[in-house]
Amino acid sequence: MNEFQDLVTLAPWTFIFTICNLLILTAAIKHFLFKPVQNILEQRKNQIEDTYEKAEQAEGEALAMREDCEKRLSGAREEASEIVKTATVRATARTEEMMTAARAEVAALKTKADQEIESERRKAAGELKNDISELVLNIAGIVVEKEIDPSAHKDLIDDFISHVGDE
């Protein structure tokens, strides 16, 4: 009966040590895990913004080319009506083709960027889970050592990891 009471009693120094340990670990995880991941995500965001700027620039160039084609078209109107009709058809087809190509390129760049963001987010989350699980295993092994059998210990860690992934 006395052994059971030793397991159930609350030791204030152990409790204080555990809380301090938790706060130190939280600060360490924030510093060594969350900040680098946030920096990586910020870099990816900047790269994507650069990609969008390049796409807008390409669209601006396509618009400039369209304006150039329209200027050529106005000069061709002075010529015979048959030449004007042919030039109009060619310029319109070329402009639409260029706009379609530019839109397709912008859509492809956006899709690729979105996929890369999602991939990086998943990768970062997976790495974070792995790092946290290793850290928890090490800490739990030191703190708990022989108080819990290995299967119960693994169940507690798996439960913790699944809750970390949800948040």
C-alpha cells in the first residue's frame, strides 16, 4: 500500500521542475524549429511574389506587342481593303495566341507555385513532427525512465504526436 501512495502523491519540487522543463523546452522548440520554418516559408513567399511579378511583366510585354500590332494595322488601313482584311486577321490571331500563351504560362506558374507551397508546407510539417517526436522521446526517457513500460510509453508519445499534427 505504501508503494502505491508513493506513486500517487504529488511532489512539489518535481512539479516545479517539470513546469520549468516544459517552459525551457517550449522556448527551445520555438527558437530552433518554428523560426527557421517561418523563415523558409517567408523565402518561398518572396519567390512566389517574384514569379507573379515576372508573369505580370510578361503580360505587359504581350500587351505592348498587341499595341504594336494595332499600330501596324492602322498604317495598313491606308492600303487596299484586301490587304487590310488579311493583316487584321493575322494580327488578331497572333495577339490572341500570344494572350492565350501568356495566360497559360501565368496559370502554369501559379499552379506550380501553389503546388510547391503545399509541398513545402507538408514537408516542413513532417520534419517538425519528426523533430518533436525525437525530442519528446529523449525527454520522456529521461523524466519517466522506469515508471512506464515501453508499450505504454510509445502509446503516450504517438498520442502526443497525433495531437501536435492536428494543431
